[in-house]
Amino acid sequence: MLDTLLHEFAHHLDVHLFDWPDTPHTRGFYWRVDALYHLALTTPAEKRKPLVWIKSGTRWRIDLTKLR
Ligand SMILES: [Zn+2]
């Protein structure tokens, strides 16, 4: 549930804080969601796992097996 809330909040920030006309699901977008997630949970820096990306055709996706 926190992931979903932060995902939607990141869309909100893209539009209302950065004044972007569109808010696509780029790797930067997911980086911002991940940063908000760890900020919300106060995860110590040494315990954070970096996002691992897998190229799938022309798109990238997060390797969820490498996260939590
Ligand atoms: Zn979205």
C-alpha cells in the first residue's frame, strides 16, 4: 500500500511541483518513488538496496527479486 501511495504521490509531484505536462514511468520516476519509500521508512543508507534494472525488449523493468 505504501508503494502505491508513493507512486501516485510521485505522479502528483511531477505535475504540480515540477509542472511537467506528462508523468511517464521512466527509470527516474521509479528512482524518485524509491527515494520517497526509504525516506518514509527512514531506512538507513547502508541498508538500502539500489534498484536493479533488467532490459526487457525496448523497455526496462525493476528486478524485484533484488529488492526487499
Ligand atoms: Zn503510474
